[in-house]
Amino acid sequence: MPMKVGIVGLPNAGKSSLFTALTHVAAEAANYPFTTIEPNVAIVPVPDPRLELVAECVGASNVVHDTLEVHDIAGLVEGAHKGEGLGNRFLANIRETDAIIHVVRAHDDPGVVHPVGDVDPIADLTTIETELLLADLEQAERRLDRVARQAKSGDAEAVADQAWLEKVVEALSDGRPASSVPPSKDAPNALRDLSPLTAKPVLIVVNIGEGEEGVPADVAAHAAAQGAVAIAVCIRLEAELGALDEQEAAEMREELEAGESGLGRVLRGAFDLLDLLAFFTAGEDKPAQSWHLPRGRSAWEAAGQIHSDIQDGFVRAEVIGCDQLLASGGYAGARDKGQLRIEGRDYVMQDGDVISIRFTP
């Protein structure tokens, strides 16, 4: 299952345009609020330049990049937690994602209507953050009522869940996100069962105008205070470049001195939020493929990412770092140098590992 990220923001912030540029899928976009009535969903490949090099090095048949599931969620407005605008149904869509991409407008194009009237990135960020916090508060209070009744029976996990929820409600009431309350070790499912919006990692994408650069200082400070990451992207330019073929886009980017693709930075930033490491499988005349899993996981768990049958029949793993493989010129050279390691199921995977798994069917 690919990891899921949801794109949120005020109406006309640039969410659907970013989605279209990211996915090359025509998400409906127009110059008025609530164009996106159902969340658009697309599976987006996340290129890793190391995989291309590994594929060439070992003579792979083709390259298959891992993917990210991107949800374009309709614009929220003040009062969304009470059902204003399109309200709670979209808050529910955000709740199903693993991370949030929060698009905020910083350009002052008079041709694009702002739902409030003035372009103020900090005010816009605060509006959305407040709606997510208030939605979490309502959900936490409802869940606390249910759990408190269960806790009266003396169930240990319910008692621990209640204690944690009380701290969460207190934090949210004080304007602090759910992420400020550490999960309870005695109630291991409490965080999953609540699934608070304000505990999800956030990437702030500042939608700047053409010719502008960098994240505004006040937005950077706001992001740091919220524990979020912020990057600046001219979404209009990226959408225009995304409509061109690869060579034309590269030439146009060079002509405009646009530098690295903003879309690539968004995708990489989204994956970085999830704190995943990449590993690769590749062989001669076989696909070279990238995979991701949380840091600290084992070779046995990596096998499960590839296929459950491989995990069930795991015998051993042959592992080499991609840099070592490339420096050796392929598997044969790596074997001659003794750089291919045999590891067991408990081996802790490292970012960039190239792995071949031996298993019994």
C-alpha cells in the first residue's frame, strides 16, 4: 500500500493546480471556491536518481519507482469543523492520510480571487490550523466520553486511554496540537483510534509568484514554531512546465533559470516527512525497483514490502549499499571484493541498500 498525503489549504490557494502538476491528472480547477467536490486521488511515482544508476549498473530490464498516493482535498474555510463550506466530510478525508501538504498563497496575482480578500499567508495558515485543531478537539471529547465509560469497568487499557485523551483534550483546548502529547505506552492503540489531524506531519508549500524565491521569513518562523517543514514553489510555473514533454520542460527550466523542479522538492519533502528509508531490488534482465519502509525496520520486514510470500519463506538476504555496488561496477565486481554481505532476518535496513532475498516458496 502506498503512503498517503493530502493536499489542503484555503480555496484558490493553488491546491488543485499543484495536484495537476504533480500527477499530470486533470484535477478540475477554476477561479472560484469549492471546485473540487470529491477528493481527487492519484498514484504518483517518486523518482530516486540512485535507482536509475543501479539499473544501468546491473543491466536491469526496466525501472519501477515507488509511489505516493496524493489526495487533492477541497478548500477548507473558517468554520469547517462545524460544517461550514464543505466541512466535515473533507476533514474526514484528511484524517485518512499519513501526512499533510498545506498549500498557502503568497503571490498577489489580482486575477486570482482570495476567499477572504487580502493575501496574508500567516492568517491563512492559522485559519486552516485552527480548523484542524477544533476538529480534533471535538473528536477527542467524543472519544473521551466513550472511553471513560469503558474505563469504569477497570479495563487497564481503557484507563490508560482515558488518561491520555484527557491530556490531549487539555492540550487542544489550550491551542496546542495533539502531537504535543506523547502516545501512551499503556494504550498502544489510542493514537491510531483517535487519528488526530494535528498529529500528522506537515509540509507547507508556499505558492509564490514567478520570479520570486524562497520562503518568506514570517512563514519560515511560523513553520518552525509548528514543527512543520516549509518550501517555496511557483505552482503556476510548475503546472505550465508539467504540461510540456520532458525535454521541452528541461529546456524551458534552463531558459528561465528555474533550477530544480519544485515538484521534485514537494515529493521528496513529503517522503521526508514520513521518515522512510529507500531500498532497492535489481537484477540483470529483471526490473530495478525502489521500496520504502520506516527507519529501524528489519530485512524480514523489507521482504514483506516486496511480497508476503517472500516474507513468509525468508531464508537470508544478500545486501550491499548502492554506492558500493556502483563503485564495484555491479554484482560480479562486488563479489570479487567481498562486499556482498549475507544477512539474517533481523538485519536493520539502511537507506540505499540493494537487497536480494533468498526464500523458500
